[in-house]
Amino acid sequence: MKKILFILFGLFLCSLAAQEERTPTLFETSTDKLTYGKPAEVGLDSVYIYSKVDSIMLLGIQKEAFPGAQLLVAKNNKIIFHKAYGYHTYDSIQSVGLDDIYDLASVTKIAAALPAIMKLHGEGKLDLDKPFSTYWKPWQKYEDKKKLTLREILAHQAGLNSYIVFLNKVTRKNGKLKRRWVRSTPNSKYSEQAFENLYIKDRFKKKVYREISKSKVSEEKKYKYSGLTFLLYPKLIEDLTGVSYSEYLRTNFYDPIGNETMGFLPKKKHFQNKIVPTEIDTLFRHSLTKDWVHDENAALMGGISGNAGLFASAEDVARLMQMYMNYGVYNGKRYLSENTVKEFIQVQYPQNDNRRGLGFDKPLLNNSKLTLKDAYPAPQASDESFGHAGFTGTFVWADPKNQLVFIFLSNRVYPSREHRTLYTLNIRTALHALFYEAELPLKN
């Protein structure tokens, strides 16, 4: 009997060993997932990197380019640098944390509206070369807009106005808000929340759509940055999918990729993570803007928009950019077709001196020949690289050729948007460049 039990126990141990040595699934063996590593593992000099980054970041804080910031860099699927600097505000009370959540500002364009558009294009539901009025019917009655294609619009080649200040539509000359559009308490007609005790009339979105439709289009077709249509895309995406914009993004991208903090209206989600404040607003909210979107147009859309409004941690942004850099795949799962990603990250109108891809920003057309002072982004970044910057001080970039993801998050608009030292010191480009410069010499 004991012999039988001994044999059975031996078989049990063998079965356990077999389970541990089983062939892992594609999900488990995937090499396109971000993991943490050290600079030396990918051939970079850690001493050089840490000393240079520390120096640049501390200079930025001393010169009040930002009260605090963080930098995450991944190479060859490994996060080889992730460090936080400074504080949320200049009072030095709340230190910046690695899992802090930031207002991404215009990075929203490539992290929210664009993945949805790319997916719908890949599924044949959006044609880049058909008139946008095919999908956005109100434009069919405007001669200057009815033939504009989605390709022209996404590449900022359509001649649309750069921006409309919709805050002017809800404020009086004395600066007070019009009760016609804004109330301090919600009701059935004022359910879109812009901030604490600020609710926007639901019909205001239709006014936004009309104003964009009526806006003038330049007759000269050349590069002109415009974020106007990104205010339309959430409604377009909902019409094409039958699902709310934020839910579509959550179920198709953010949840499966593991981006727990990426989304809109973080105030309502009760995250344990600290949310970094932006500006002390003296025009609209008359207080420190924290937990709510900084961009006024996005705020007037209820905080959920295509031009701004997205919040996330550095790791969440890195995962999304890694997915793009992998041409639509992350951790063994395909999110976008390879052909779609390659088309969207390609320069569309170089003959017009337009560097832009479709939604994505690209290096200046002669970037590799420029000095660090004049380059955008780092002059060493390949022509295949792409990304976007945000008004609040955010900057994200991916380089497929060099397998480099660069995430810089800050709140340079604190205490006011007049703080522009981040740009004059060229901090983000300098940081970006040093990760190309940090390669260790090859050993014989």
C-alpha cells in the first residue's frame, strides 16, 4: 500500500513538473510587451544617461520651466529609464510620483481619437480619400468643405482654421458666464460637467458643430495645423460604431492593453494615483484646474473630446506608443492592421513642405541636418519616427527604426500658460537626443 502511495505521489510530482515546463502560449512568450530593464541591457550607458537627465531636469525646475516632470524611455521593449523630478506645484508639498496621472492635452489626438479612426479605416468603415462630408453630412452644404478628404484633414493640409475659442461663446464681455449655456447645478438640460459646479447645456455641442461647419477654409492648400475636426470625431465614431466614444476606446484599446488610468474624467473614477494639477485659471474656472481637463474647448464638450481631455500615467502612454511602434501589436494581440499603422505614420504631403503624417506629428523634413537648437524632435530620430506634443507640457515619440519610445510628462502651464521656458530651453529635444547619444562602444 505504501509502495502504491509512493508511486502515486511520484506521478503527482511529475505532473507538476510537466505543467511548469509546458510550452507557453503566444501571450506568455510575446516579446512585444514592455518590461523593465537596465540601459546596459540595450547597449546604453547608464552613467551618461542618469547624469545628463538629472542635470537637464534640475535646470528645468530651477528655471521654472515646470514645477515637476517625469521621463520614461523604452528601448527594444525594455523600459530602461523611468524617473520623476520635482513637485506638483512650486510650494514643494506633493512630490511627483511615477504613477501620477497627467492631463495629456493634444496627445489626446493620437491616443484617443486617432486609434479609433485607424481601426475604423482598417475595417473599411472610413475611406481616407473620400470627402469627409460622406461621413459628416452637415458639410455637404458648404462648398468650401464638401470635397475635403479625411486624408487632407488629418494631415493638416485642408486649410481649416487652426482653432476657435468657444469659451468666447459662453462668456460676456465682463467675463461672467452666460446662464444660457452654463449653470452651477445640473439638470436634464445641463448634464455635461466641465468643472466643479460648472455644467454645460447639452445643446452646446450642436453649436460647436455648427460653428466649425461655418468656419472659413483657406483657398491655398498648404500645411496649417488645425484641431477643429477632433471636436467632431467623438460623435462620428459613435455614429459609425453605435457605441459611446469613451466606451469604444476602453473596450477596444485601453482595457485589453492594460491601461488602467488612461481615459477621460478622472475626477469621477476615484483613482488612488495622484492627478497632477495644471493652470490656476483666471478666465473660466477661477481656481486651480486639477482633476479636470485644462483645455477649455474640451471642457465645454463635457471633458470628453478628441482634441484634449485624455489623462494617463507615463506607463499607460508608453504601452500605447509601443503598440504603434510594433505596427499595431502589443503583447501578442493585434489592435490595428500593420498596413494601417504604416500609412498613418507616413509623411503625406512632403511636396507641399508638410511634415505631418495622418494625425501623427513627424520630424521636420530636413531634421537630421539641423542642430539640436533647431531640430524637432532630436536630430538623430529617424524619418520613420512619429509622435505628438501637448499644450500642458507633454511630449511622446516613438522611433521604429531605433526601437525607442520616449515619454515626457510635465505641467509646464502651472501656475499659468505664460510659462514657456520649457520651449526656450529646448528641454524635451535635449532629453530626447541624449538617448541616441548614450550608445556604449561595441565590444570586440
